Amino acid sequence: MYTKFLAALALTALFISPAQAQNLQQHLNLIGVTSTVQAQANGGAGITFGIIDTGGAADWVGFSGRVDKSKSACEISRCNQSLSYTDDNGHGTFVTSEIIGNVPGKFYGVAPQGKAIEVKALNSQGSGLVSDVARGITYAVSKGAQVLNLSMTFIPTSDLIGAINAAAAKGVIIVFAGGNDGAAFQKGAKVKGLTDKAIQNLILMGSTNAYKNISYFSTKPGTGGFTSSTGKFYSYASRWMMADGEALYGASNYHDDAGYHYLTMMSGTSMAAPQAAGAAGLVAARWPFLITNGTVASVLLASTQDLGAAGVDATYGSGFMRVDQAFQPVGGLSITVNGKTIPISQAQLQANGGVNAAAIKQALSKGVGYDNFKRDFPVKMSSSVSNTSSTNVSVSVYSRTAGSSGESGRSFTDFGEGSWMTASLAQSRPASMVPSEALRRGGFTQGPSAPSDEWSMGFYTQGNYMGGGRGTGAAFSFNDARWGSKTAFFDSSMAGAGSLLALNTGAGFASGGFSLGGKQRLAFSVMTGKDETKTMLMGNEISSQGFAAAYTFNAADDLDVSLSTSFLKEKNALLGSATAGYLRMGENATTMAVGMSANYNLGDGLQIGFDATVASTEPGHNPNSLIASTSRLTSAGFGIALRKDNLTGVKDTLTASIRQPLHVLAGNASMNVPVGADPETGDPVYSHEKVNLAPKGMETDFALGYTRPLAENTTASFAFEFRNDANNIPGATDQAVMFRFTRGF
């Protein structure tokens, strides 16, 4: 049985020149073949195309020795073997150039670095026996062809069906021209005998014009389909794509004394088919395992631009081929951790300034995600990591400037006779920014989308203190309980070990302090609860429970010393760094801290204080995280504070402090970062990274404040703070300045 091409042959011929070559390949623009796409696939290098056609002029200038001339599979009786790579028709040469042609700056095919095997199965009139085509398929596959282009009529004889099945069994992709009779493919009849894998590796191509309207001559998929050898039905439309097939330019088999360097013009579905073959080669070159998986064709069919009726239809099939879209993820990106598939979006690490977020971001910077076909795509995993100011880093001047933390607007009322009260109220959570950013943005609050009131209240009388509240005031409350008076640390979150209690801004707390007589005190504080806002933003519960205790005693004249210890248990958090998804740093983490503070009263209202704390954290382990394990962490912080009351004799107060907030000194995390896919199996490939969690910078905060009464019940205050290596980022600085007037009633 003969098969014939129904395509217009050479209409014109011309020399290649930069001027003439302009706008000759707009069909590649239409299907989204860009230099970027080709670069990702290295131009199809490593892919061998089997061109079952009329042969090909292997010496054409744009083939550069990439057409196999070693032996022909010319099966036609009395055919000269040499014609397989000289081409006595021209059709095969044209088709080959559409796939692998490459004349730099002038002409290029879809996969310009690929190789081709020319199989001459058709004669000079473009006709031949279907049995010869079948033998040509077998020969090309035996020579290593991975993608077959058959720009000819599909005639489903038993030998052709058998050759296609055998090729597909070896992972070969087969592209057929749909035909040029303008009717329904196979006149609507069903084709039987192909295996499921053969059908899944098969692409049929129709033709459009440059406006993506179906060509008058193009066969349509219709409503028929393949019935596989297992009885499964596949519509022709589901295996059908479109590409521009009208008046395209390609290589000519015509030559002169200077050699093969001409172009010619042709039209037909024969011209659409090699575009799909080249695209299949690019996809296979970028992700070789798709050949093994048998999903190259499915990737292209899933990436088309819909034309005609919505979805797959009887005229345009799956739609217009878009190679650029085939190089984009199909479906949402995800990663696989411990056999569990987790969407890329379901991960976040909101790092406390005391943890080296920069190192985690760097380790994730080369990470990839995987689409529905297991293909790897670069993804900005590092964007899931943010480094925010922690509560224990912020002092009252900052929180008051931002106007959004539990100690905001903290008031002090002196009842006389050694009794006093403190209170605060805020109606939004701490802003997730450094305070100076809040100032620069021209606003004083930046709460998350679900505000939640924070408050605190404390009473002191006859040496005893009781207090409680919700939110970041826990450190302040513990500080009041342990000292029981206005020390150099008063109204400051510098109380080292106790600051662990303020890491959960949504937790409730209660504090108590009691005089033991002889200038001795015992204080405690408990905290428990969820951080509702972070829980909502992170997608999993962020909660903690904590306890702190302190013993304060008079060590010498005017020198008080306080020894403290605290315990913190966190869920999906580590030292206040909230984690979610595949970036969890363990289900549970426990921290023990010990601290020592000293307050020296120099007399005449002048006091100086020193505070130091060290902590040890035992992280938990989460098997469904890229952070495979985290070592024990050692942290430390210290501060020096000065307070001068009645500086100018008008009951004014000057405060100053220098401190380094609690930060990790030693500890690391082991991470398994997905960086690619195995070219043979498609299994994820991981890079094992060891991350030092100790920040490279050393944040040092300098604060200065002054408060002065102006009139009865009216005070004015000024505060300034400067942070060097802010959030422990080397070289980062910020500052905040605040003026405030307070009127009591």
C-alpha cells in the first residue's frame, strides 16, 4: 500500500542572507520557541531524531555534520542508498531543517543542537509502501532514534501498528502529520491494535495559519479515536495539537557549486509535525527521564493554548502547541519529604533575629520544586524565610514607637507608701518589621490580618507583687516581680532569662513576687498559649509554655543581685522562630536558661545594672521537613543599663542602655535541599547542607531616654535607639526616635 504526502512542495527558493532570513521563522515565535527555552534544553543536544521521509541533504549548510550518513535505511526497491542523505524530493530535507537546522543568526530549527537519522522510505514523488515506512521506523529505532517524525499519511496497517508498538516500548516518541484532506482523521473510524504506551507516546499534528485559525486543508481530529490493545479508548482529539503549517521556510535539497545553502517554502500538516517532534526533543533533552516515563507527549499536550471550543475539541484537538508553556510547571509545585508530597507554598520560617536566617536562605537558594510530571523547576524557597525583629530584641522605646506591643503605653501609678501599679493595653500584635521601618513607612502599626488585644497589669504593695496579662508584657511583668522597685532595669525588656516568656506574643501570663525579709525576694512567672496570628499565617499551631523563677538578694550595701532560671517549651517554633510545612524545625523544642542580674544604687537617684543570660535549647525532630536535624543550641545575651532619677531636680529621669539580645552562639542544622531530578528515574536529587545557626553579626543596641514633667499630670518624653548589626545581620543598622506627651486625668 502506498502513502502520499498531501502538502504543497517547493514554491520558491532563495539564498540565505541576514536580510532575507528576517521574519522567516515567525512560526517558532507562535509556538513559543525562544532562546531561553532552547538554552534550558541545550538546544536539544543529546537527542537523536529519526526522520522517516524522502531522505535528507545531509550536507545542507545548517546541519553541520549532525545528520547521520553512515548507512541508509532506504527500503524502496532499486533505491540508491546515497539518496537517503541527498534527497531526490526535498521534503525530507525541509522537515529535517525544521527540527535541527542551525545557521547562526539566519535560520534555526526547534532543536538546533539535535542530531538526525535520515531514513529514506519514500520515493522522489513522495510516495512509498507502508511496509517500507514500518521498516524505516524499526531501522531508525535500532540506530538510536528517540523521537520519530513521520510527515505523512497515517495508514494503520498491521505492520505499521507493530512498528509503532515496538518503538514505543523502547520509549520512543512518534509524531505523525494529521493529513491534508480537510476531513476528519481516519474519516471518523476507530483505529485498533496500538498499545496504551504507543498511544501515550503518539502525537498527531494539524495545521493553522499565522493567526491560529485552522488551515483550509488541515485534517481535523473529529470524534473518532484509538482503541488500545487493552480496550481503552483514546480520542484522536486528545492526542492532537496544532501549529502554523502555512508558507513556512526550510532547507532545500537544491544545490549549486557552492553546495547546499538554499531555502524553500512549503505548506501542510507535514510542516506542523516537525515542530512537535523538535519540541518533544527539547522537553526530553531537559528531562531525559520523561522518555522512560513515557510522558513527553503528555507534557506537550497538557501545555497547549486552547483554541476553538473550550477544552479538547473535534477541530483543534488539545489546542495550539506552546513550547514555552511546556517549560513551565504543569500543576502546582511540590517537594517530597520522607515519601510525603508537600506543596511548595506550605512552608514558612519566620526567623527570630537570634537565629541565622541568612544561612538557611542561602541553603534554600538553589532549591527546586516538582510539577505533576516530576519535573524540577527552580523556585525561590528562600522567600519562605523571613528575618524579623523578635520581641526580646525590642525595648520599650521601639514598642512605643510602633505603638503595637503589649508594653505599649505602659503606665506607672505611684500610690505612695511603697505601693504602685503598672498597666498597658494594645489592640494589635507586634509589627513584623524593625521599628524604624514602621517610621519610614509613615505608620505606627502593621499588625497581621487578625488583630488581638494585648494587655498587662501589675500591683505592688508591702513588698509583694502580682501581675498578669496577655502578650509581650510577660518579660516586663517578671522584671517587676523580681526587683519590686524602680531599678536600672525598670520598664525595660532587658531581663535576660525572663525574656524567653515574651517570645509568644499571644500567650497569657501571670507573675508573682514576694519579699522574704532581709532584702530578699522570690519571683516567678508562668506563660502558656498559642500565637493565634502566627498560627493563622503559618498554617499550623504555634504555641508555647514557659516558666521563670528568680531569687533576688542584697549582696552588699546598695548592691542587689538576682539569679534567675527559665524554661520554655515551643511547638513548631525555635527560640521564637516560627516554622511550618517542610521547613519545620521540630514539633517541639525545649529551652533552659539561667541568668544573673545586678543592680547597684550609687545614690542620689543614680543606678546602674548589669544583666547576662545563657540558654541551651534541645530542638525536636520532624521527619517531614527539609531540616532533617538540628543540634543542641547554645545562646547568650547581656546588657548594661543606667538610670538617673531627678536629674535636674524636677523629678525627671534619664535612662541609657547597651545590650546584646539573646542570640545563638553555637548550633547547626542539617538540611536536605532538593536541587534536581535524576535524569534516568526522575527521583528527586538532594543536596545535603550543614547550616550554622549562629548569626554572623552581633547585634548591639544603644538606647537613650529622657522623661520630664511639664505641668501637673503632664509629661514629655524623648527616646532614641540605634541598632548596630540589626537582627544580627553584619553591617545592618537602624534607629528610632520618638517624642511623646502624656496627659493624665
